[in-house]
Amino acid sequence: MVDSPQARVLYYTWGEEMADVRPFKGLRYNTQIVGELSPVICPPFDTIPPELQRSLYQRSPYNVVRLESGERLPADTLQDNRYTRAAALLADWMGKQVLARDGEPAFYLVRHAFSFRGRERGRLELMACVRLEEYQSRVVLPHEYTRDADKRDRLALMEACRANFSPIMCLYRDEDRRLYSIFQRTMAGPPTIDFSDPAEQSYRVWRIDEKRRTNEIREAMASKPLYIADGHHRYETALTYRDLMRVAQGGAQAGETASNFVMMGLIAFDDPGLMVLPYHRVLGGLDATTLGQVRNGLKEFFDAGPARACPEFTEGAWLRAFLEEIELRGRDQLVMGLLDSIGNYQLLTLKQGFSLDAWGPIAHSEAWILEEQMLKPILGDSLDRYLTYVHDGGEAEQKVRSGEYQMGFFMKPFPLGLFETIMNMGRRLPPKSTFFYPKLPTGLVINLLF
């Protein structure tokens, strides 16, 4: 498997542009009015199902979900809708000092701590504004394609509010530990913000506004490509918004104008708290003939073997053992799990004889082989009608066992080294190849575009 610094250098073509990473005047909650921040933050818009949205509304009258992902109402019109309400609420909260803008530009360093599988973890996230660059410049690199509906939604919100409510998660290399050294010096002082949320994740935030230190950070970041981990729709929406602003101003928009930048949360690749969890797939709605073609395709590409027996019979124990076996075996081979409609768990490994070298590093993605090489020749452009992506393994299992779907494909976490290599080549991954955990919170700091 390709997962080495040498491989990264081999495939990366350096652009002439450099990352322009800047401090900004953050808009932040006034704790004297809202109290502690725990009840007012929320996840990014695309991870807020309706039941969570209702819960967030009830958590606090100031929860940022009202700005990030407000309710749709039956009586919505062009003049009164979730976007216009968010804009009016933003103006109201700013007028009442519920949200107050910092007087001087700053970086915001976040120590984000959380628990996973009984182990305490933590990572560093630098909230900054980054100059928008077209993908061709190779300064900001994408790893997946986007959907127009989500971009239309985010653009309507950006046009109404002129703000970035949630940061885009981007990764960078810090091999000389220069940035980490700066962050360590920063964290020697007391944080500006310190709280825990209902999910028992904790946040300590340091505001970095001293000129010498902000310049150090800018200089250290300038030579680094940035890899989008989460937030492609928001990034591409920001590009569209920037272009619209240029047209609105006769094409003479200054390069320093706020709409030329977007808020990001920057995380080092080698941060021990950077976690990638798997996205699973469920397949359903196929007629008997097509289902038979899929089964034959699986036999053509994969060898099937039984999953290791699980000694426990408690709820969820078998699935946990199955997922752990996939992850363990997947460290040195291509493997995924299959759950069929009659409840059989199997491990699928790629048959001998397929030339991974001919396909390139992307072939080390089980999802790419499954979707591009096996399913698309059968289902063609209708693949999206039958294939659904599910992060939670238990949910995927339930969808198959209930008969709602006919097959479940269980994936291992996507390797970060392979992730970087494929992006360096200018390739993109299959949809929902990665689930970076935990998500960056919305509401710690907001970036105004005016």
C-alpha cells in the first residue's frame, strides 16, 4: 500500500501559489449574555438530521443552529425563509451584543479533547482565514466531488448572511514541527475559552493576536498545500460567492476584501487526535436479475470467507467483532465485509490476478473497486438510486436485516497516507470514503464577510 513520504513527493506537483493563511476579527458569543458555550454550539449543517435540529433548538434560544441550519417552515416564501430569518437573527444578535466582533485580527487555537472507545484523545485545530484558490493552483486540494443541491443551500445562506458560520476542515504537513512549537508556546498561557459540550467533548481556545506570533504562523503555513478533509461544498460555495462579489463590483474587487477568504480549521496530518472512521454502503431496490448480476460480480472480483466467530452474544457484539476484524485485516490487504439479506456475514478479499499497479494508488480503495469497477458496469448512472452511504455500522446492519436494503458493505477506515497520495495526484476518492471524527464545531467563532 502507498503510504510513505517518498510516495507523497513522487506524486505531488508543486504549484507556484502559496497558502495565504491569515488571522481575522472573529465574531464570538458573549458569555455574559448566553452563559456557558456548551448549549449554543452545533455540528456542521450536513450532519444535522431533523431530530437533532429540534433538540438543538430546545437546548438554548441562542444555539447557532438557527444560523447554520435553520428550520424550514410550510409558509416559507422568497421573502421569509430559513435564510432571511438567519440574516435577521444574526443582525439582531450582533445589535444586542449576543455576538460581538473582536477588535483586532487573531488566530484561534483550539485544543479539542474527546473520548473514543474508552480512550481519551485530543487534537489541535487552528481557526484561520485562508485565501480562496482554484483547485488548479494546487494550493487547496479536494478529495471528493460535490452535489449541486448542497451548494445552492450554502450559497443562499452566504448571500443572505455574508458570513462563514462553520469552518472547513483542512489538513497540512508539519514535519519540522515548527507550527507545533508555536502552539506549545501559546498553550503555556491561560485559554480564552474553556468548556465541555453535552457529548463530553471539551474545548480550550487560545486567541493569538500578537503580531510576531501571527506572522510566524503565516510564514510557516505559506509553503504548505492544504488538503480538504471536510467541507468541499462550503469551499466551492465560497469560490462562487467570491466570483459573484467580483461581478457585482464590476470585476474590480480588491484582493484583500473579505469575500476572497474563507474560514478553516487547520489540523496537522500527524496530530495523534486526527481520526478517520469508515463510511459503509447499503445496496437495495434491485430486481432479481440485477441482484444476480451483482452477486456474480462479487464472485468475479472477490474471494468470500467466513467472519471470525464472536464469543459474545450481547446486542451489537457480533457486529463490533466483525468491524474490528475488517480493520485489523485491512492493515495489510484489501478487505471489506458483506452482510447479505439472509443475515450471513462474510469477509471479501480481492482475488489474485487483478493488477493494482495498472489502476494506480486509487485501487487500494476497496470502495473504488466496489463502485467503479464492479457496480457501475452493472448499474451505470443509476448507481446513486440504489447505493446509500451510512456512517454508523449498526444502522447499516439494521437496514439490511429489516429488508429495507439487500446488501451491506462494511469498510475499514481510509488510510491517511493513501488519502494524501491520491490527492497529490489530482485524483478524487469515491463519495463518502472518509469520516473525519469528531467534526469541527460550529459556533466557537464566526467569520463575517464584510
